[in-house]
Amino acid sequence: MLRADRALFPSANYSPRQVLYALSDWTVWAYAIIFWAAATGGTTQAIFGPSLIQAMGYSSTRAQILSAVPSACGFASQILSMALPRICSRFSVWIMAFSALACAFYAVLATVEGPHVRFAFLALSNFALAPNMPLVSLWMANNVLGVTKKGVAAACTVMLGGVAGLIGSHIYRQQDAPQYRFGHVFNCVCNAVIFLLALVLNLYFRHENKRRDRKESTLDTDSLTLEQIDEL
């Protein structure tokens, strides 16, 4: 067991094969897309938060002050997400729960007109979308094995997170003011994508775990080298 654990240490050798494994593994890209979709919501809240609040009828100064409320809600939910895996260790369950809430909250934002209601749901949307970035990062880190493959998967995830900033800065368009329905619907769809991908990954890993359990019952790791164990 100790020899198997040692294969995951950072001192393991760089493996070009694991780079190819990572780039050809659809689950790596599924994690990256989830991170992109979650980061898109976070980016738009950070960039357009004061503008969205001002469009509700608040003054510019008051909108800047009130923009701290959605940010505080996101901060609180990220702190909360640190304890949730202790209740249920399946990250996909929490990711699906938060994305479903965010999807519903953005759908309400796209339809209601009352400024106070819109502000409340803007704060709730940030509360629901904020935890998914750290949760999917942890989920990916736990499930992607092999030091080189894990590094490539992390790079792919961060890369698409950068793309989220590029896309997210253009979805709340001036011509959509003051309701900004296009941006809200876009974020709603992003969270629906998160939910669906998390569900697919959950079902796939359940099947894969059962398959590997059957395979490992006949596998003797004592006869393998550290490199061979790492490849497994």
C-alpha cells in the first residue's frame, strides 16, 4: 500500500504518455468545461455587479456599496463549501445542487422586474455559483491520478477558466439594459451545463469504480514497479 501511495508523490518522473492520456481523456475536458461555466458566472458578477445594481434604479455610489452584498454571499458560500464534503463526500452532489440553485436564480433574474427582488436574486445567484469553482477543482484533483496527468488536467482547467474571463466580459451588453436578460439567460444555461456534466461524470465514475473493483481483486501490486503503479 505504501509503495502504491508513493507513486503519487511529486517526485515521480515526468511521463509523456500521461500527457497524451490527459489530453485524450474526456473527463478532463468535462472538468475544464464545468470550471469554465462556473468561472463565467463569477467573472460577470465581479465585472458587472455594480452596473447590474445601478440598472435596478440605484444611484452609482449606492450601487458600488451594494455590490459588496453579492460578493459577501459568494464568500460565505465558499467558506460553507469547505465543510460540505464532510457531510457527503461526493463532490458531484454539491456541484449539482449549487448549479441547480444558480440556474433557478438566474432564471428568476431574467424574468422579474422589481428592483428589490432582482437585487435579492442577484445576491442569491452569487451565493449559488461561487462554490462550484473550488469544488470542481478538488473533485478533479481527487479523481485524476498520475502526477503528470494531474498537472495537465489542472492546466486545462485553468486555461478554460481564463477563457471564461474573455467571454464573460461580453455577455452583459449595453443594449440589453436595464433587464440584461441575455446575460442572465447565458449564466442560467452555463449552470445547466454544469449540472448535466456533473451528473454524467457521477454516473460514469460509479460504473468505472465497479469495473475497477472487479479488476483490482485479481491485481498484485507487489510485483509492479513504482512507474507501473503510477500508470495504473
